[in-house]
Amino acid sequence: MIKNTTPYIGKIRLKFEKFPEYTGKSKLNKIHLDLGFTKLVSRITPKKNKDGWLINPECIDLINKHTGGVIGHHTFGDKNEHSLPNSFLSNNGDYIGDVEIGWWYYKNSMMVCDEHPVGVAEIIEYYDMYPGEPLISGYHGYTHRGGQTFKLGDRLFDESYEPKEEDYEEWEWSGWKKKYDESYEKGDDLDKQWMKQDGISYVIPFNKRGKVVIKTWDEAKQAAFNMSKHLS
């Protein structure tokens, strides 16, 4: 039996597809085998109700219990005349995304960041010495364009920062320099144009782009917010 990895209720079937990430009447459930020229995947065709695709109530319960957010109706417009059912909301009613965003939070042990509910999430871990108590192990900044987790010891992301060799360990800088040179050599004209514009920042992770080393969780939170704002 194929495990359903989505928050929806529906029929799952196996299929060979080269580009399975699209969503139409069905959506990708899981890639089971990547053969390069094609992939064996499972797709789910969700059932429908008046609100759209039918959501598994067990998934809603897990999201509501473990993410610090809730699944509900999001209303908007001058007179709140528009409504989005099955929305993922903060406890204060901020719209974060659809139910799939909430499910993504749950599957990745993330919780809503009350200070920055949109674009920043708390990464949670559970430790044996603190049974049942969630503790923060990082802050994840994200948009539809990508994401990055920031932890203690990383750099406080600053979009205006220009990386300098003296700010890093020798092995870090030499590794990025090698990666930049190799990427430039393999890149097409558009790649090279972007690389010239960004410089070595092109290959440096967001959590290493900044002069300040993160020493507190407040700084990690700020770094995630800075990066999310930069990509939005």
C-alpha cells in the first residue's frame, strides 16, 4: 500500500513521468524511483467538497496541535467579502498560506513564529532530558523562492554585506572560491551574467552571508526575517 504524504483524501496511483511536480486535477504524492530520463511516482487525485479538495481531518488535527497555527477560513476584502477555506493561519489570524503550508510545517517540525508569522518559522526539536517540551533549534526564513535555516554560530544575514576573505576561515573562503570558479566555467551566458553581478556571494549560503556571528536566538530570528524579506 502506498503511503499518502499529502494532507488530502483521494485515490493514489503509480505513474511514470519525467516532470511530475505539476498540480492539476491531481498532484505529486511521492517520487519512488528516479531513472533520470523518467521517474516512477505516485499521484493523488483528491476528492472534493464545497470548499475544494477534501482535507484529511487527522492532518488538520496534527497541524493544529503541533505547529502553533490553525486551519481555518481566511477572509479579506474591504468588507471581508472574500474567503479562503482551509487556510493556514497564525493564532492572531495572520494568513500564512494554504493547508499544504501547514502540512509542510508539521512534517518539518516547524512552529509559527509569533513575531514574524509570515516568512519565518521556528525549528523545533525534542530532547530526552526535556520530555514532551519543544525547544527551538533554529529559525527558518523562507519565501516561494527558497529558504534557509539559521542557527547559533551562523552569520546574521545582511543583504548589503559584501563578503571579505578576512571575515572567514581560510578553508571556507578557498572552498567557495573553487566552487565559484567551477560554476563560472560550466555556466552559460546568463549564469555568468548573474555570477558577475553577485560575485562570490553567488555560491555562499545565506546563513554565511553577514559579518556578525549569531550568538542568540533573537539574532537567528532576525537573520531569518532579513533573508525572507530579501527574497520576497
